[in-house]
Amino acid sequence: MDNIKKQKYEVFCEKNYVPIYSKPWWMDAVCGEENWDVWLYENGSEVLAAMPYFMKERGKYRYITKPPLTQNNGIIFSYYDNMGLIAKQNFEEKVINEANLYIENLEIDVYEQQFQYSFTNWLPFFWNRYQAITRYTYVIEETKDLGIVWEKIYGNRRKKIKKGLKNTEYREDLSEKDFFEENKKIYYKQGLDSPISYELWKRVYKACQIHNAGKIMCRRTPDEIVASISFVVWDEKCVYKLIGGPIPEMANLEAHSAMTWNEIEFAHKQGLKYDFEGSVIKRISKSFREFGGEPKPYFRIRKIFNPEIIRNEAEETIKNSNLEG
């Protein structure tokens, strides 16, 4: 990997707002230092845009794809002050066209990145024969007045929060190891293995502690049983719900409804907005709506360069359609 580019990217991140998921230290933690790189759009010595990306082998194929535990990457633009709408669109088109040339020279099989919801103009990708899938996160943009936030929460959800607050107590006493073990229980109940390894979790947790960007939270019953867990991360603008959930045997206590309220309170204290790390799964989306989260569309932008993968995916789609029929 080109260390000079990464050094320039470090400087770019110091001068511009870059979401946590694209910060160099985050990419080191979730990808491994040798498994990510960054493309830079430069004007002389000035970096005006950047695209950090994760490279992964899947069998014999090479992908640029979403890193683990990472909601988005994509292109980050540094706009000039007072840039008008037309100038902004022209700038975005020029940057994206250059990024496309770079991507196509990497000799990869598939490009797929999820962009921040602040990125709304994917037309230049469309013109270059990329595709986009719209996904959604949910965000509370303003946490300054908790009274207003509370009033926007659906009535039945407020009752669940109150129940959780009554039944359990907020704590910050889980160790990094204990958090991982509790988190596994959430998946084992569904017959699933943990989607993250302990080694990955340790790297992410350590990096967040070094950069003061992550916190383990939990709620316990009066007899000290863990009922809900959460690990939130944050950057200069936003708190994100990253990992956690209700411990299955304790779900009826509504501890996780109370935990989510604790997370929103934390965002309020930090003076930041709150991102639920949304889902397109219907029941999860419904829950986030009930907390007053505003749906924010974002794009998963994709292009397949290998015809063999196009054929394989088409055959899989036909097969699944026949099974459903």
C-alpha cells in the first residue's frame, strides 16, 4: 500500500469532517493496515476528495466491498466555501469520473461501496454504468432538547422505555471480554454464530479507546444479570449504535428500549446527532421509527466487471425465483 497517499489522507481528515467509518485508524482496525487503501483527487498539493476502500478476496475474485462493522465509506468531498449548486454538481461529476477511471484500472471483479447518506448525487456513477441500491438508516438529527426528542417517540415505545428503566439499571461495568460473550448470546439464540471474531472486536474496541470514540454500555437486573448490551461509537458529528441488543432470555424486561434511550441521552450530552445504524428489515425499521428516527436513504453503489459473476448472479436469481414460485 502507498504510505504517502495514506499520510496525505491523514492530513485531509484533519482538515475535513470525515465520518468515523472512513477515518484511517478505523480502517486499520476493521480491515487490517495492509488490506485497505485510499484514492485521492488532488489539485496540485491540495486533496479535494478521497475514497478509502477495503479490498477483499472471495475465492478467485477480487472485490472492493464493505469492511466489517462499517456502515459506509465511499467518496468524501471537500467543497469550496460558498460553492453554488451547479459548481458543486460539476465538481462531483469530475471527481466521480476520475474515481471510476481509477477503479477500472485496479483489475477488480466487483466494486461495491455504501456511501454516507449525505451523498445524494449518484448520477455520474449511473452514467458510467454503475448501479445503486437504496438502503435506509434512521437518524435523530437534533438531540439538544431531550423533551422534544421524548415527545416524538411513539406512545407505546415510551411505555416500553419506562418499563425498561424500572426493571433494570444502567451500568458501564462490562469488560471487553464479557461484552463479547454476552453479544454471542444474541446470535446463538437464533442458531447463528457471532458475525464478528473476538480478534476483530478487540482491535475495534482498543482503537476506539485510544481515540476516545467508543463506549460499552449495559443494563442489569436488580440481581446483577445482564439484560441488554450496547457498544456505541462516535465522531465529531454523530453517535452511532454499532453492536448490541437485548439478551434473549431478558427481552421481556424491555431493557433494550431503555438502553436505546440511554444512547440518545449520551448523544445529547455530547451535543451530537444519533444514528440508529438503520436496517431495511421491516421489524427493525419499525422499531427505529418508533423512537422518532428520521429515515435517511443512502446508496450501495455497485459495478460488476467480470462477466462470469454476472452469469453466476443471474443464475442464482432465476433459481431463487423458481423456488419461491
